[in-house]
Amino acid sequence: MSNGWSDTLIEQTRAVLNLDFAPVGNFVHMKNFNGRYAQLSLSHLINEKYILQDKDTNVSTEYASVDEVIAAGWAID
């Protein structure tokens, strides 16, 4: 599944969002291919809630799955 990022970055993103690797800190920092930045709280991630909060607007967007997050152009930052 391509969203503009490299296959390696997409694999790393999927691994972090599947909690194959524990993120450092209370948030997973994300970037979008369109230039936006967001954060996903670790507590949401642990509960399999993919709610990304835009760092500029503070607007939160909820995604149904890891695949949906990646398809929307998001990757770990």
C-alpha cells in the first residue's frame, strides 16, 4: 500500500502502531505527506484508538485502523 512514503517508513510506521516497538514518551509523532504534523497519544494507541491530533490546529481525527492511518498519508516522524 503506497501513500507517498518509502516502503521502509511504512513498515516502521506499521510496526510502531501495532506496538511491535514501544514508542518513547507519551506520544507517537506523525507526519503526513501533505506537510501536516500530528501526535497520537500512547494511551489511545494502547487501546487501539487511532486518534491523531493535528499539531497546528489541535483538530483530532479518528481512524478505524492502522491501515486507514497509513492510507491517509501518515507515517511516524
